[in-house]
Amino acid sequence: MSSLPIASRKDVVLHARVLVRRHRHSLVTMLLLYALAAVAALFGPWILGNLINRATAGHLSNHEVTVTVLELLSASLLYTLLTFFARRKSYILGETVFAELREGFLASILTLPLVAVERAGTGDLLSRTTNDVEAISRTVRFAVPEWLVALVQAGLTLGAMILVSPLVAIAGLVSVPFLYFSTRWYLRYATPGYMRERISYATLSGTVAETVEGSRTIDALQLASRQNDRLDGNIRESFYAEMYTLLMRMNWFPIVETAFSLAVATTLGWGGWLALHHHVSIGAATAVTLYVVQLNDPLDRIIAWLDELQMGAASFARLIGVSVVRDNRPTESAEPLSETITVQDVRYAYREGHDVLHGVTLTIRPGERLAMVGPSGAGKSTLGRLIAGIDAPRSGSVEVGGVPLSSMPLHTLRQHVALVTQEHHIFIGSVSDNLALAKPSASEADIRDALAAVDALEWAEALPEGLATELGSTGYALSPAQAQQLALARLVLTNPHTLVLDEATALLDPRAARHLERSLSAVLTGRTVIAIAHRLHTAHDADRVAVVNEGVVSELGTHDELIALNGEYAALWRSWRNEHTDRS
Amino acid sequence: MTLLTLPYRELPATDIGTPNLSSPLRYLVWLGRKQILILSGAVVFGMGWMLSQALLWAAVGGAIDHGITPRNPTALWHWVEIVLILGIVQGLCGAMRHQLAVANWMTATYRSIQLIGRHITASGTAVIDEIPAGDVVNTVGADVMRIGGAFDVVGRLVGALVSWIVVSIILLSTSLSLGLVVLLGVPLLASLTTPLMKPLHSTQATQREAAGRLAALGADTVAGLRILRGVGGEEVFLANYKEQSNLVRVAGNRIAGPQAALESGQLLLPALLVAVVTFLGARDIVAGRLQPGQLVAFFGYATFLTTPLRTVIEYIISSTRALVGAKKVLRILNATSAVEEPSEALAWPEHITSLHDGLTGVTLHRGQLTALVTETPAEAAEIANRLGRFVGGKNDVRLNDIPLAHFSLADTRRHIVVSEVEPRLFTGDLRSELAPRGAGDDERLITAMAAASALDILDALDQGFDSTVEERGRSFSGGQRQRIALARAYLTEADILILVEPTSAVDSHTESRIASRMLSIRDQRSTLIATTSPLILEKVDVVLVVRDGRVSDQGAHRDLARTNAWYRSVVLREEDE
């Protein structure tokens, strides 16, 4: 399986820039509000500094105290109010950006080319849809705004320090080299550790899901201790992942905190010395010292959010990576001259040098019912996928009326041929929703007709809320046979002239399959059907049977012809019908 | 590269212990007792961390009053040194406090996960019967972490309380009114914050629910993507997703107000305290009762008290969440299986002669390959469940004419293996999947794989038996999973093996190969196969036909096919005309 790409650094920056540009108005308003709030917060130490100056000078009155404290209170009130509006703005902006990102991601998933979807499997996509979207949610809603805010606060506090006394303020910068180098070291080693933590928790939760869903098998086969060991192993991995990042923090935190208190002590000592020698006032020394203490908080947040931002960027790269895969099917193709499908000397390999089809040639006449039988792994399904136009053969050609199927635009292809596999999926939504996806313009009557055609109307109407009953993983659970019937009803709506049924009835209760096939065959009269068969009675009902073995068509003809040939098919048929065979 | 190593005992714990399941609070207390040592450690360093932050202000005040104002450089350096020392103490205590908080978080979280895991595997299908799998996964992913979160805060909480009292005492010793303001103000402010949290909780719950639905919709689209890209309908899906996404966004915007109010409220309330303390302190200066440096210290104390105040609020939030989480954990831990162990288990018989179900009359004899034909697959599964004792209550199932319920469950599971319709595969390498109890030498494994006609699966794997089976075996097709599960069932070498529709997803060629090899791999042991496939039925010793809940006919496939019209209609799919 080839996995989906991850966006390059350049693409990430490009996408981020587009986002910022699109929301620059909200972003600027938000930052402005935060800046005003930060300015309001800076009043406190300044007011206190003035108070101290007057107190040491000995002319402080009760009236002045009252006025000063009222000023302090108004500043706090203003600070609170501005923070409220700024926060609200930033949460709403975060929600908006996050919604845009997840919707854009889903849109790009839905335009992934069929081959990429088939090859990548659902695991990678699912983890991007759940884990990475979740990670982005934290980054966009919390990390980015908090970080920007801290940046604004730190900048303004620094500005205030310089405004009060640039001479004292210099001492506050003593912490900067410590912070810079230790943080750089920390980020380099800690970020992969946090990634490992996340993966370990995803694995842990996967094991729990597997354990609870498979509890019957665990009970029946006495797998309890193995499953417990596995869970313990996952916990141990999580523990070591946690321990690693903890160790990183244990090296980093003390340096950061010591740097902070070094800054406070240095400012106090330097400011005090300057005050002693009348270079600055005691009030100025006090205010700058208080600012240095206040500066610790935004500085702390600036560096604390950095790893979250790094991880968010990684998830972002995985999300937009999906949009890099483009469908290279042409948007137009020639109109097929007929409905005849021709397979000409087709070879195909999943891995280079390992052909699974070794030159298959086959002509399928319009309206014909062709059954393909043969052992597992003989190449039946691969041939089916090529006939359905999902992929192109390595050499040779698969054409309908002279037009290569793999070169048709998807919406055109769907009108000609459809592939039905044993994989069926009921989407979250009503019965009608589940059918209408095949033909959004379908009326209620069309949907009923399609259900009736596959013999599903009766049970569908008997559901708790009839055709409006919510189905899927969060709704009413259908039996596999019912799910398969819905899948077939979708095809009735799509109405292609050729159908490739890849073991579509395999998972059905054998007692129901024949019944379903009969009702389906009534509907599909006049359509070309290529049935990759599982059960031999399907072959019996077909116009022609192709036995696929080891990548070639080894026998081809009507049921009676093949029985007369007395080859592999004949032997199998006899065994199925419980007649005497000379086969052991 | 690393400067420090951490002296912690490796987790997970080996002594999990027996929890108190009578109430969420008792469960949390039990967890706390199990980690009392690291909890106490967190408390000690939490106090050191908070106190050094508070006392920093006394030192700053001292530097002003004894160094700067009287113009005494020696005293100034002296106090600056103290500031630096307190800073270093704070840094070290903070680091210790942090690592003990993480240790407490992990210990409580992992222990709960272990308890849940152990309980699921020890109680049959009790948990999944009662609680949806998604809820269990959510409990482990979120609720258990919230329990850990409450233990994380404990050290800081005690530190907050102690530093609040110490600051109050310092203030009381200089000014009664100032001391009382701080002593009473902090709890008052903490209680004022609580009303701000209420509207937030309900809007958050709404948003979480909407977000959960959206996540399910996203996962659902990905799971059905092949089908969607095959038959179309992408536009409809994108529109649905956008609609739900918009609901989540609107719900999120509704949180923005209360969330911002709580956060700005947490700024305003301590600011009030700072204002009152500054006011009272400054008036004391005017009255000559206080030095300017002391006022700076008081201002600092009041600012510092924001941290303890926030910690108390955080604790209220996290302990509420932990209680809710514990309730969900207990729901899982209290799910019990209906299948009970006998009070006194009999020894398992040396030879099994028969296994008999009194209700349906289905009997398995020693060494026989028996097939079971029923009207519906559900009926066959039910009989298999009774014979394997997967259902509770009184069941008339007898082994060698002794009620099966008299034997221990462990013995029963070891000797009677039931492979259900869709057996699960688990993550791990193929070898341990096939032979979970070890003893999987390649020869045995290959024999079993051959009997299940599954050697082609093995050939296609790059690393043979060491290849990884992905979660739930999803890298294999349905037919491949079924054949691997069949090989796994054979490898148990159980005295009695009950297979329910073991070949429903494999093609006729393969099915016929499996049928012909069944007899030799199950040599001398008893096997019951519920199936309607003639390819298998013609190879078994005897076919039991269950109609209307009882064995109505039995014999060889060929005879039944000739004499029994109902049988013919089920197995050969002929019309009853």
C-alpha cells in the first residue's frame, strides 16, 4: 500500500499565508484588542511606582491614596473588559478557521482519485480525519491565539520597561540568551517525543477498541492474558514516551525558571544600585522590577506553546497533503461507439515484475451475463477492477466501444460501468439519503422503485420510521444482507449499462443470496453483467462462464459447453450438485 | 544530552489491586491510597514551589526598605541574594513538583486503563453487551485521563492552601485588617467564580455532542469512500458535512462568550484584591505604620495570590470532571457476565463421550465430524452458544451426561472451542495470532494453514508468519480473514470444536479444498460445523437437521438430499413446488 503524501514546507507556508490573508481583518481587530488590554495591565506597576515615590518623598495624603487606588481599579476594569472582547473574538476566529480547514480537508478527500483511495487504504485517511483534525483544532483554537497574545503582551511589557527607564530595563534582558538556547535545544529533542506520545495513545485506544469489540473471540479462545499483555505493552510504551518528554522538560524548566529569577534579581540589584546613586528614582526601579516579574508570564507562554505549534504544523502538512493528490483523469473523452467491452492482451502488476494477469483477452457482448469463477488470488478481482475502469492495465487495453475506460472522466465512467464489491457501507443518514447519493435528483418514487427492484421495499417500509429511518454507525443497524440490497438498489439508480459484481453476494446468508440474485436479474435485463462468482449457481444462471486461473482465462464458454469439456469447472459443478465425481 | 535521570518505577504496575467500586468518590480515594507516596511527594514540593513564590515578595520589600531607602548597599546585595536563592528554590521545587504531578497523573490513568482492560477480558461479552464499544473507547481516551487530571492538581492545591495561610499570617502580624482581607477574600473570590462556570458547562456539553457527531460523519465518509467514489454522491456528502460542521461552529461560537467571561472574571477578581490591599497598605504608610517596601511586598502578595486562586478553581473543575469520569469507569467495571462459575467445579473428564443440548436434541459424539443445518444462521449461532456455555442461566447442556455448568469456565473454554460467525483478528504478528498460547512451530502452523486452504495468504506476505496483522485484520479480505480464523481454530486442537458458518465468505474452489481436508486435521476429535454448503455437508459423518427448534432428521447428506424436501430447499436451493 502506498500512503498519501504529506505537504512540503513550502506548501504549508503558502496555505498558512492564504488563511491569514483571508482573515486579516478579524486577526488585526483581535490583536488590537489584546494590545489595548495589555497596555491597561501595564498601569498597575506604574501607578504603584508613583505611589512609592510619593511615599518615600514623604508627601502622600489619604486623598491621593484614594485617587491612585481608583485609577488602579479603573485600569483593572478596563483590562478585564478588553480581555473579554479580545478572547471572545479570538475564540470565534479560531472556530471559523478550524471549520474552514476541516471542510476543505473533507472536500479534498472526496476528490481523491479512485486508484489512490484503493491503494492507500482507509487507515491513513482515517487517522488524518480523526487525529490530525483534532490536533489542528487545538492549534487553531488555542495555541495560535495564545501565542500571538503572549507575543503582544511581551512586546508591550518590554516597551513599558524601556519607557519607565531604559537604563534599568537593560538588566531584565539577562535571561534572554538562557531562554533562547535552552528552548532551541528543547524543541529539537522534545517535539518528536510528543509525536511518539500521541501515537502511543492512538495505539492504546486501538487496542482497547479491538479488545472490547472482539471480547467474544477473546472469551472463546482464552486470549485474555495475551490481550492484557498487549495492553500493558501499550501502556509501557506510553509511559516511556511520557518519561522521555518529562526528562526533556526536567532539563529545560529549571533553566527557564532560574533565568526568570535571575532577571528579577539582576533588575532589583541593578535598579537598586542606580537608585542608591540617584541615577533613577526608587519608584522607577520598583516599577521595572515589577514589569520583569510580569514579563515572565507571557515569555513562559511564548515558549510553552512552541511545541504545540510545531505539532500543529505537522498535522496541517498531513491535512493539506491530501489536496496535493490530483485526479489526472481527463475531463473529457470521446463518445464510445458501442457498449461492447473488449479486453485485449491485458497484463497487470501491483509490484513491478510480478504480473498477476498474464495476457487476458476477452470480448463482452452487450446484454451478456458473464460469470468469472476461479480460486482466490487467481486475478478475478483485478480483472474486474480493470473492466470497471478504476485502473489502467500495464500493457494491453480495456475499452468500451473503442474508448479506453481508464481515460474516461469519472462521471462519464459511472454511466457506463460500475463496480460492486463485497465491501458494503451504510452511511450515516436515512434510507433515502443512502440511495439518493447515487442519483441526487432521484424522486421519492424513483427510490421506492429501486428498493422494490431489489426486494428491499417491504422491510425498508417496516423500519421504525420507514424510509426516513436513520441508518449507519450511529443509527439503526441493518443486517449484512439488507446492506447489500441497498448497495444494489444504488446501482439501479445509477443505471450503468455494465455492472461488475465482485463477489457482491458473498457475504450474504446463502439462503438469501439466490433470492436476491433472482430479483436483481429481473431488474438488470438488457444490462451487461460481469459477475465474479463465488457460488456456482451464479455461474449456472450466466450466459457464459470464464474460468480464471493463475492470471489467464483457462476455460470460456456456456455452462453446458464447459460441462461437456469435462475440465475444472465441470468437476467443481458435479461436486456442488452432489453427483458422483472421479475427483478425490 | 540528558542531565538528569528520573528515578521512577516502570509502569504499568504489576500490583493492580482490587478497587472499591461502590461509588465514584470511593473509587478515587482507593486510587489515591494506591499512590499515596508520590502524592505526598507532590504535596511537599507543591508547598515549596508556592511558598518560595510568595516569599519572593518579602525579599523584594526587604531590599527596598533595608537596602534602597536607607541607602545601604550591603543590605541591598544581601536581599538580592535572597531573591536569587528563592528563585532557585522555586525552580527546583517546581521541577520536582511537575514530575511528581506527571507521575501521579500517569499512575492513576494507567491503573484505571489496566482495570478496564482486565475486566473486559475477564467478563466474557458482558461489557460490550451493556455498553457500546465507542463509549468504552471514549472512556479510556478521555474520562480516564480526567481522573488522572485530578491527581495532577493535588500537589499544587495543597501548596496553594498553605501559601494562602502563610501570606495571611504574615499580613496579620503587621495589620489585622489586611490579614483578614486576604484570609477571607480568597475563599470568597473562589466561590464567586463558580457561577461563571455554570453556563459554560452546558454550552460545552452541547458543543462536544455536535463535534462528536461531526467526527463520526467524517470517519463514516472515509470508511465508505471507495463506495462513494464508485457510485457518486460526493456533493451530497460534502453538503451534509458542511451543514454539521456549521452547527459545530455555531455551538463553538456560543461558548466563546461564557469562556471569555470566565477567563476575564479570573483576572478581575484578583485585581479587586490587589486594589483593596494597596488601598489599605498605602493608608498605613500615610499613617506611618508601614514602610514603602512593605507596601510593594503586599502588592506582590496580592498579585501572587492569583496563582493559588486559579489553582483552587482548577481543582474544583478537575475534581468534578474526575468524578464524572469515575462514574463512567465504574459503569464498565460493574458490568458482569451472566455466565457464572460453579460454586464447586468438577474435574474435567479424561475422555469426552458426548456433548448434548437437551433443548434442541443436538448431540456430538466422540471423534465425529457433525454438521448442523438450521433454518436461519441465528438459530445455529444460538445452539453453538448454548453448547459452548456462552449464555447464562439454566441450560440443559450435558457433557458425558453431567450438566456442563458443573465444570469450571476455564476448562470448558480450553476443551470446547466455539468459533463464531465473524471471528475477530487482532493486531500483532501472524504467528501469535494463529497460536496465541505460544508453541507455534512453523510445521504445525503450515499444516493448519493448509487445512484452511490459506497457504496462498501466507505466500503473499513478505515476512511469512512474522508479518504484521493490522488492527482487526483489516489488511486482509473477508475471505482471507475467515480462513486465518479457521486455521487459528484448528490450532487450538480442542477436543470439541464448534464452527459456525466457517466458509461463508470463501469461494467454491477453496471451500471444496477446506472440506476435503477437514477430516484429517480434526482426526479423532469431535467437530460440529453449522453450514448449508453441500461441498462440506457431503464430507461429514452425520448431518443434523434442526427444524422448529428440534432435531427433526439426521443422516448422511446424500440420503437427506434424496428423502427430505425441506433439507433440499435449504441446502440445494431448490424450489418447493
